[in-house]
Amino acid sequence: MTKQSTISRAEGWRRRGPLLPALIFTIVVTQVPFAFTLYYSTQSWNLVRPGSREFIGLRNYLYVFRDSQFREVALNTVILIAGTVLISAVLGLAVALLLNRTFRGRGVVRTLVITPFLITPVAGALLWKTAMFDPVFGLVNFVLQPLGLGDVEWVSQFPLASVMANLIWRWTPFMMLLILAGLQSMPTDVLEAGRVDGAGPITLFRELTLPHLRRFIELGVVLGAIYLINTFGAVYMMTQGGPGVESANLPFYIYQRAFLGFDIGQAAAMGVITVVATILISTLALRLLFKTFTATREAA
Amino acid sequence: MSIPATRLPRRFLRRPGRTLAEITTVLVAAAVAFPLYWMVLTAFKPRGQIQSSDPRPWTSTPTLENFRQVFTADDFGRYFLNSVVVATAVVLLSLLVSFLAAVALTRFRFRGRTVLLVMILIAQMVPVEALTIPLFFLMRSVGSAVPQFGLNHLGSLVLVHLAFSLPFAIWMLRGFVAAVPEELEEAATLDGAGRVRFTWQVLFPLVAPGLVAMSVLSFIHAWNDFLFAKTFIISATQNQTLPLAILTFFKPTGNDWGAIMAGSTLMTIPVLVFFVLVQRHLISGIAGAVKG
């Protein structure tokens, strides 16, 4: 009995073996640093004042919560993520439906539509700032001119919305890609059967297509949100977070605090708050992901 | 979108609806691709036309002057090579590591499997901003032991991007590995192939299209990164990657838009080519991953 259990334990480790490199590596690079972030967040530590480092408990958190700029930045981050994810999911669905039909040049059109996702965020942000939003040369003002709106300085007057427009442009293709994958994995006989039963296109879409796509849309929303929390290049290139902190998001603000303001303690506290908020919000998201894990061959 | 009840007019009416959809599609594609077009156009425009007060959406005198400027004056080739090295290393390593992990997670049963799966997913959920500072110090200490993986060296970027691309890679590969029927392994075992041999000689080639498709995401991630390149490569300008190289064209004396756009164009090409090559596999791969 004891012998058998030791064998199965050895076997168990042999089976886990291939997983270990990935696991150890991700833990070392993502979880261990987080433990350090927790530790730094209890320190009064500014690199500008060497030797000033001391333990101050939770006071950094107090400072951060009292910081009205931080609250504004946190709100910006939520608006940016939620707005981008929702709008690009809706647009992505629309574009995917348009592209899920056969027509001449479909391959070219599909590639064109995906390119925003492939272009470097830094370059994409620059293009929006100049080619689209520039008050004199930009396309947006050029198009709006006939409506008498041709002299808006988009990036300085609506900085957060401008960054969001760029992000939506970038993430719609990603959503479209996922939803397209869903549409193409959809069994055609079901649609055919529905059509024979006399259902109109709107009914077919609502009763058959949308439920099938639900998981793909959920996946897109979750993954999109995970990546969008880390948006940095777009803010850096388009607005530098300004004016003030009107368009700064958390990565940018923390970067400013840590690497330009050298306040490691407070920046770390902000990082911890971000993680806690993310985990709270994404518990719900994780549950959705789990549904895709557990409900394996339920929809074939 | 009202559909008349009788058959004949319905077939008649389907055509205009279809044409309308096609026109919409083309319009959407054009609008989405416009900034891209502008980028390429500006890259080929002669300097005098770029900042004119009367911008035109075409040029009759395309020139390679901007590209020449990018390659000669600003050491762009070096940065390009750096980006290629980092992205390639990340892709190859993440292929290997995530393939092994996906095999363990889908083929083998062991205690704590679900817990480990959840841990891998949670690793992906920690926002980078909470980790930038300790990672900076971590890379500084790594650098004092192994300089190649420390600050100011490309190795530090490889390590970080690898860690952040693994969770999603593993998650997607599970679908591909699970799609290979169990009977195949039984057959291979009957033929005398051990587990290791089965994994590398049967499973690996079968999953290869999936591996390639998902590597495009690791590639995009590493290739496009700005935050880590900006925080880790501080003083060693010879080790900068492309997104930062673009910044060097912003000068106090006036931004060199031609060079910026030529650089951006050059930067987009590898990703575009990679993506076009694998896009079919990517779409079927996503469908497979979602179905589980």
C-alpha cells in the first residue's frame, strides 16, 4: 500500500513535469514581484532622498486614497477599459457579420480590417493624433467641415475620448477576429433548419447566432480587458496623460510616480490597489472563462 | 430588413440587401485602413509635401528618401535587429514551454490540475503596472549575476515578455492538444512508442499549425511592447527596440514626420506578413480553444 502510493506520487510528478517550467517561470516573473510590490507599498521610499527608506505601515495607501489625482486616474482607467471593450465588441460583432459572407476580395478586405490590431500601438497612437485628429491636417475635421465643426482640437479638448477612439480602432479587429471564429464554427444545418421553419433573419440572429456567439464575445471582452488594463503607449504618445491627469490611466500615472517622481512606496501602493480592484472585477470574468472550460462538448 | 411572405419577391429583394452589405463592408474597411494608408503615404512623400498647408491624399512624386534617412542617420537597422532578436526568442521559447504545459494539462491527470490551471490564468490577470517597479529591481539583481539578462540588455525583455505571453499561449494550445484523439496515443503505445516519443514525434507535428498560429500573438506582444523597453533599456541606446527608436525622430527642432512614418511602416511589415501567413489557423484555433 505504502509502496504503491510512493509510485503514484513519483508518477504524479512525472506527469506534472512538463508543466513545471511554465509554472515556475510565470510565478517567478509575475507573482514574486507582486510580493515585492506589497512590501514596497509599506515603505516610505523615495529614490530622490537616499537613506530615507523606512517602514510606515499602510500610510502610503492613505496618501494614495487622499490623492484626488489618483481617484481621477482610477476613474479614467475604468472608463477607458469599459468604454473601449463594450464599443469595440459591438462594432466587432457588426464587422464580423458583414465579413462572414462570401464576396469577391473578401481576403483583402478582411486583412485590411485586421491591420489596426497589427500595427504597433505607438505608431497607431501617433497616426490618430496626426492623420485623424490634427486640427489642421486631420481627416476628422476635414470630414466634419461641411457640418460646421471643422475647427475642433480633438486631442486637447477631448483627450480621454481621443485616446479611447484610438483604442477602439485597435481593439475592434481583435473582437471581430474572435467573433468571426465563432461565426465560422457555427453549424450551418441549424440555421438552415431555422430558415425552413420560417424564421426571419432577425429571429435567426437573436435565437441561434447570438447564443452561439456568446462565449466568443465573453472571451473577447475578458481578454480585451486584461490587455487594456496595461495600456501605456497610446496614452504616452497621444496626450502624455494631460492636460493635468485628464487622460492619464493607471499604468501611466504609476510610471510617472515611480520613474519620474521616484516615489517607489506610493507607486507600489497604487499597483496593489490596481491588482485588488482587478481581481475583484475579474472574479466575475474568470467565472465566465470557467464556463468555457467546464461546458466542454455541450455545443458541438 | 422586412422579408415579404411570398417567395418570388423575396429572392428579388435579396440582391439589393446584399449589395448594400457589400458596400458597407468596403466603406468600413476603407475607414479603418485610412490611418494605415496615411502612414504609408507619408513615408513615401517628399519632405516638402508632408507639412504643407494643403495636404493631399496622394503624391505624384513618391520617394525613398525617408527610408534612406531612417536607415542611415539613426541606426534603425540595429534597433530592427534588436526587436527581431527579442520577438523571435520569445516566440520560440514560449512555443516550447507552453506546448509542454498544454500537454501536461490536457493529457495527464494529476492532483491539483485545476488549481494549477487557475494559477496560470490568474498570473495573466495581474496588471503590469503593479509589477514594473519590482521587475525593474529584479532585473537589476539578475544583471549583477548574469549581465545578459539584466537591465539594458535584450535578455531582460525576453524574460519578461515570455512570462506575460505564456498564460494565454497555454490556454489556447489546450484546445489544439485536446483535439488530437486519445486513441492515437493508445495506438502509439501499442506500437511501442513511449510517452516522450509520442509527445514529440506524433503530438508535436499534429499540433504544429496551432503552435504557429498562436505564436503570432506572442510575437505581436513582444514586438509592440513599449513600457518594458522604456523602463529596462535606460542607458544602452544600442540595445533599444523599435518602438523607442521611433521616439528618436521626435526632435526639439521639429519632428521628422517622414522618418517617423517610414519607421512605423517598416515596423508593421513583419507583423502583417506573419499574420497573413497564419490567419486561417488562428481563426480555427480560437474556435477550438473556446470549445475546449
